[in-house]
Amino acid sequence: MLSIVIPSYHRSDLLARCLTTVTAHAPPGTEVIVVDDASPGACAARTAAAFAGVRVVRQARRGGFAAAANAGIRAASGWVVELLNDDTEVQPGWADAALRWFAEPTIAAVAPLVLAWPEGTIIDSAGDDYDFGGFARKRGHGQRLAAEFLQPCFVFGASAAAAFYRRAALQQVGLFPVSFGAYFEDVDLACRLQRAGWQTRYEPASRVLHHVAASHGRPRRRLLEQQSRNEERLFWRNLAGDEYRRALPRHAAVLLGKAWRRWQEGTLTPWLIGRLRAFRDGLAALVGRGGLDGRVGG
């Protein structure tokens, strides 16, 4: 059985649209769980209550995307769990196209083709890529949908805006790192799945529309700092042994390149603060501990 977990905080209008498409197009027997991340006035819970059969898990206090997603996964009963942002709209047949890949025992996750709402002609994500020099990106982000993205393939990871996961794989490697809050938590999970020998498949026939940045709007200074901090923490959490000697020169080059780009964009200060906060948080203590704050039973 498939369980769909939708963390939500305050965008009831978007959540209602998401649930309308999910309840219309989900396979029979699908479990749908909305995690109300301590929304103001329980607006997320009240919105979900209008949809028959949708369960609500309400957090006592706001914990961010990773904590809310983990709570929903722990409450789910399906052997495959899909994470969905509340600002997404699923398309007919999206679930069946993804679920067929789980017949292969090595597949831990399936990444749908996530397209920018409303036209669905610009790619938001065709799976995630990660360079162990410390650079993560969404495949195809911002590009017009073209033939190269219309074939299934193996990818590094799946964007948690709309990602299917095998529960057994999550039980093995752990859930999202709660300390991240949001951003790069899905890449951290992908690193642990890769290291454990699991694979992720991209399936373009599984399509989801995404109201890109609708929940946050234009990135604010604090958001830019958080993204920078998490990306740096991601690098240090997912190296082991002599990988450091090979990765550090490349990481230094990545940092220089990113700093130059941020300077040109006028966002160098929040980017630097985020990196410094990653070090302040104690990167040495994080080495080799990837995901310990997101265990299934923790």
C-alpha cells in the first residue's frame, strides 16, 4: 500500500488544491496523511478535515519540514511512502508510474518529473544530483522540458517536494535530519541511501506540478543563510575515511566558485554567515554521523 505524507504549515489554499488532486488521482487504498506543523489556528488540520479519509497528525510545536515529514512517515502504514509538498498538484497516473519501479528490490526511491505550475513546460526537478565536492542541484531545474528528460534513468536522489521511498530502506538508513529544518535534507538522505547500496530511479511518466517557491516567496536573508549552512553540513556529514583527502581540494574550489557567484548576486553576506554557522555548529562532531537525528524510531 502507498502512503502519502504532506507536511503543511500555513498555506491552506495550496493544501486544498494539493489534496483535491491527490484524492482524485491516488490509487485505491492509498493512505493520505497531512502533518499539521503547528499551523496558526490549526488551519492545515481544518483544511485536511474537509477531505474524506485524510488523516491528520498535528505537531505540538513547529519543527520544520524535516521533523514534520518524519512524523508523517512514522505514522504511515504503507510499504512505500511518498512525500509531497503542500504546494504541489499531482497528475493522473503519477503514482502508478512510480510504484512499478519498486518491483526491483534495489530501488529505494523514485523521483517523479516535477514541473513548474501552471503550464508544466519548465522543469523544477528531474531528480537530484550531488557532487561530493559539496555541490547539490536539481536535474534540469529551470530548463524547458526536452527529450533528454523523457527517459527513465538512475539518478543520485529524489527531491522531497515529491519523492517516493521504500519504507524498508528508510528503516535501514534513517529519516530526514531534523536539525536541517528544510533544504538539503533530501540530499542528505540520498547520500545515506547511496552509501548503503540502494538506488534511485527517475520516472518522467510520474508527473507533479509545483507552485515553485509559493510557500516562501523570494528568498529572504535568513532563508539564504539556512540553505548555505545546510549545504555545508551536508558535505561534512557524508564523508568518511580517506574521502576527505580527495574531496577537500574540490570542496575548496566549489566554495570559491559559489562565493564569487554570491558576490555577483549581492548575497555573499548571508551565504558566508551560513557557512560560518555550519562550522560553529561543530562539523567535527557531525563527521560520519549522517542522519542520526532522523532515525525511524528516534
